[in-house]
Amino acid sequence: MLELTGVCLRFGGLQVLQDVSLRVPKGAIYGLIGPNGAGKTTLFNLITGLLQPDAGDIRFEQTSLLGRRPHQIARTGLARTFQNIRLFKDMTLLQNVVVGAHRHLGYGVLPMLLGTRGFRHQEADAHRQAHELLQWMKLDHKTHELSDNLSYGEQRRLELARALASQPSLLLLDEPAAGMNTGERAELMRWIGEIRARGYTILMIEHDMHFVMGLCDHITVLNFGKVIASGAPAEIQRNPDVIEAYLGRDDEEGAP
């Protein structure tokens, strides 16, 4: 579904990503891990069009995304959440999710101003879909509350609902468990499993190794902008390069 080939990016004299390649198959939960500063979020920014690579290609369902702007990429079927939650705090839960559905609404400014039948029909569909997603995420009892009033875990679920409202084929999650307690992380793991069960493909950045190993089919590890390992969770856990990247090498190891 998603394929990156030889992706490179440089900021000034700093090589941020070097020859990064990976393939995310349809229906997978695919993990992208690595120490802080490894280039994981930068890679997400390239996939979603916030940045453009210096070299390489990014293809989604066989079509190159190079040169496309973020809103154009979103229309191809990609949706994203962010490490720092980005909700509209002065809008209700319902309004936040309806915003996500607007990718599929085909009316222009004039039908909206005139309140045409087509406008009303599409808005009704968007609201119905938003209600269904809020119910699925067990937030429907707070439909008309401001999103700023939610707990941290509830805000994460609302962000998921808004992303799903765009009806993506591929969902990109940037550290979805960040800031959560143990109970919230366990609940989020269940939600992500259910999202995959409904036919979505997921590419996920995450630091919590228990979270990643318990969810992902395949994991790619970045360190200093390079892929140092890629494979099934059990392979990644045993990989000496991955262990070194996370834990560091013992200075006395191998000393005479």
C-alpha cells in the first residue's frame, strides 16, 4: 500500500534521513521505532507532504506522492494524528469529527450560503458518520461538549475519530500512547486492534516497546536517519543493533 524507496533528506549540512526504504502492506499494523532524533516524525512529514525529500520516492497505492501538497495527499486516502494532540479546543466533539469528514463533501461556497438541498444532504451524512464514530469510540455521551473538557485519553480517542472521519485507507499514528497511563495504553491498544479489524492499514510511530510489540506485524527501526533493522517483533527484540541503539553499548564490552 505504501512504499518508500531510497528516501533522503538534508537540513543544511545535516543528513536527517539517508536511503530509507520500507513497504507497508495492506491490512498491516506497521511499527516505526527508534531513539529520539532518529527521523521518525520527519519521515511522517515527508509521507504527508509537509516536507519534500531530496532523493528517493514515496508511493501510495502505486502512485508517487512527490510534489503533492498535504491536502492533495489527504484526498488520496491518508490520514494522520500527531504526537502533540491537535484538536479544535473551542469546538464540540461532534464539530471536530465533522471537520474530518469534509474531505468527502463536494459542495462549494455558494450552495453552503444558499443552504441548497445538496448541501443539507451532505452535511446530514457527515453528522451521521460523526455520531457513529463517536459512538464507536465511546464518546457519544459527550457529543456536544467542548473537546477541551476531555481527559487526555478521551482526547486521543477523539483525534482517532476525526482521522477516521476522512475515510482513509492508511492511518498514520505519531506516538498515540504518549502521555498515557497503563490503563489508557491498554485501552488504546484495543481500539487500534479494532480499527485494523475494520479494514484499515496502520503505520505507527511509538516509543512504548510493550505497546509496539503487542500490536505490530512488522517493525522498522531508524537510528540517526538510517534503517538499522526491519522484521517481525521477535526479530527486532533480539537484534543487537536495536538493543545497542536503545540501551547503548557497554564501554567495557570487548575491553582487554
